[in-house]
Amino acid sequence: MVILFELALTFYFAATIVGIAELFRGSKATTRLMFVLVVIGFLLHTVVLIARFLLSGHLPITSLHEAASFFSWCIVLLFFYVEYRYRIGLLGSFIMPCVFVLMLSSSVLPREIKPLSPMLQSSWFSIHVALAFLGDAAFAMAAGLGLMYLVQEYFVKSKHLGSLFHRLPSLQILDEINYKLITLGFPLLTLAIVSGAIWAESVWGSYWRWDPKEVWSLITWVVYALVLNVRLVAGWRGRRAAILSIIGFCIVLFTFFGANLLLKGIHTF
């Protein structure tokens, strides 16, 4: 299982390198190569997660190592969906660096399989964490598209319309997909918070305990609620929306890592 994890990490790293190279001298061949590398890495990664599930008997998200690994897996899964739905060839060039960094972070964290504590032995556990990670994966994709938007906007304003400009989608398409991903991630995050509150009440007799992870999850929810509000009400689109989606994902990352490593609470991941 350790070897499979390292192989998955290696293929993700190779896909990241090819993706970055594609930004400078891309072709259909490099796009296909990057996609194949991601597919192989994802398949190996999936086997690792299944193996940990079979060994532990529960969803492998009970430690920061497992959480970072599962988070990256969710991002790649959503990447396949977006790529299938919208055919954005260069999307992997902007997404795979994030996936690789998450996997690299997971690789340096303790990997032991921990038994599920009694308080986590509930059907709400899988529901809560699956919703949360899928929502965060949607925000990661939105941030990647936001970055693509800023790059494309730079080419348009500077009038340096090189090969990368012609291989990137139009600003309108990037803006629309960014919005759709946030509208996907926001209800998932909302349901994750609600299911977590119901779960907490069944375990501790209280819907909310002001745990650092809970507080920062609420802050994340408020930020994305604000993003949707200013877009729909104030008409913030394009550059502003792209920047907000990137800022929002930075808060997601702090909620994911910072709340665990810097702030002590009841959450283990």
C-alpha cells in the first residue's frame, strides 16, 4: 500500500511537470500525456483508499494524512467531471500543482491506520465528511479557473496574444464555469455543516461547540455566501469574482490545515 501511494504521488508529480511545461510549449500530445498520467495516478490512488477502507472498516478520513489524501482524490475526481463536461485542455496545468502539494503534504504526515473512535461510529460520519470534501474540491476547481481567468485577462489587456491565449477558454466561459462550481460547492458545504451539527447533537447533546474547525468552516461558508451575493446582487463578475474565488479557497486551505495544526480542537482533521 505504501508503494502504491508513492507511485500515485509520482504520477501526480509527473502530470504536474508536464502540465507546467504545457503552459509554455503545449500541444495535443502533451495534453494527452498529462491526462494519461493523471488517470494512472488516480487509479493507483483509488486502490490505496480502497485498501485503507478494507483494513480499517471505515471511510479513510480519520487522520490528517488520510484527509489530505482524500481531499486530493476528490479534486482529481471533480477534475475528470469538469474536463468531460467542458473540455478545458489546460485545466490540469492549473489544478494538478494543488493536487500534488496536497499529496506531498499527506506523504510526510503519520500514516498509521487508527481505529474509529466511538463518537465517530455513526452513519453521519461518512455523510458529513463526504459532503465537506466534495464541496471543498469544487472550491479548489473554482480557484483554478479563477487563476486561469486572471491569466487570460492579462493577455487580453496587454494584447500579447500568444499561443497560450489561443489555448485558454474565453473569459466568459471561464467566468461561467467558475460560478457553476461555486454554486455546486456552496450547497455541499451547507449540507456538510448542517449534517455535522446534527451529528454533534447526537454525540454531545449540542449542535454547536465553537470548535476552531467549526468556526472556520462557518467563516468559509460566510465568505462563499458573500461571493454569491455580490455576484447576484452587485453584479461582481469577471476579475472580481475570480479573485474572490481564489481568496475563498485560501480560507478553505487554512480551515483544512491551519485549524488542525495551529488551533487545538475536537476535530482530528
